[in-house]
Amino acid sequence: MNYSTLLRASAAVLPPHFSQSPSENYAITGRNLSFCITTKQGERFSILRNCSIWIPSGQLWMLLGPNGCGKSTLLKVLAGLLNPTDGSVYVKKPKSFVFQNPDHQVVMPTVEADVAFGLGKYDLSREEVKYRVTKALDAVGMPEYLHRPVQTLSGGQKQRVAIAGALAEACKVLLLDELTTFLDENDQLGVIRAVKNSLASTGDVTALWVTHRLEELEHADGAVYMEDGKVVMEGDPSTIFKFIKDQQASYMDQINC
């Protein structure tokens, strides 16, 4: 794909240039991020190529692109799970990374115990812990699941419990890695509603959601589109949706010629 064409097409929705210091208007900023690995043969392979990203505070943004484009790697760099080869990152704290597979994160026997798990590192009274857990479960639409065994939950319900755990810790940023990949339609909608309600109930939580589902764009405040390790477009979800659909149609026309 011709990147100069992509960049020209995206010029109308790209954000303005920002100052070098983090702005209070942005919960997530990544500047000129690169991430490389070295193969066993000693070859250097670039996964991220000079990526820059700005996510406004209090909003839900989607990060999408083809398989292997680097979107999950970028999310892990923003989360601090990977160190960039080059570039700088600013993410408001506390932050939480929610994994694609909830079984990697939801590990306690009951919902109450799992949501409260991260609070153990704070000096909180029992009353405060109970208040935070109850409020977090209410935000993700699961107040009646407080004493439910985790093993009885669906995949989508486990994802919502993981999000509730982050909210209980008063996380300012949620970094969400393809939460709906293995979920049925009902669970997909439940997780999306949980994230939206979480942002609405707190007012100061920001979420960046990696997805490959175009239909999820309708729930976003903004979107970032990647290809081949590069951020090539970001801005209004409807504009990016149309751009991607047009590119898909153009590709199908080419291979059917």
C-alpha cells in the first residue's frame, strides 16, 4: 500500500503538533516510538516504525489495523510491558493493562476477591475496600455478582471483572487488548457497555482499545489506524471507517481485475 497516499488522505483528521511536554488534555502520548527485535540470525526486525499517538483524557479510542501491523505491540509499549527502542511515552497513572484472555488476569476464587486483589498494596480499611469493589462492579454492570465464583462466569463477564479491578484501584488509563476476540455477540456488547459506563461514571478515565472489528468503531470517540508498524491515520471514527472500507473495496477491485 502507498503510504504517501494514506498520509495525504488522513491529513484532514490528524491532530495538530503538540509541545514536547505532556498536556493535561491528553492521557496518553507516544512520540516517535520504534520497537525492534533481533533474530537468532542477528537480523534486526522493526515492529514499530516511528509511531506517534495522542489520546485525549476521558475518551474511548480504538486502535486498529491488519493482523501483524503492530497494534498490540504499541499497546504494550504504552503500558510499560515493553521498552521502546526509540521514542518517548507518557501515560497518566495509575494505569491498567487488560489482557485478551481474561484467564490470564482473573485468578481469584470469587468476583469480590478478584476485584479487591489489587487493593492489597494500599493501606485501606475494610469499609473502603468494600466501597471501592461495590462501586467498580456497579460501573461495569455486575453489582449482583459480588459473591459469584469466578469459574461460573462467561468470558465477557470475566473481562468486566478485570476492568472492575482496574477501576477499584482508581486507574486513570485502561489499555485494552482485543477484549472481544473470543466472545459471543452478547458478551461483546456487555464488555463495550462496561467500558463506556466506566468512563461515564468516573469522568476522568481514558481507554485505548485494540480491536480488529470495524463495527466496534461506532462506540468510540476516536480511532487510530495502523499498517506495517506505522500510525497512518487517526481522528474521527466514521472517517476512518469509510477510509478502511474504501481501501478494502479498492483492493478487491484490483485482485478481481
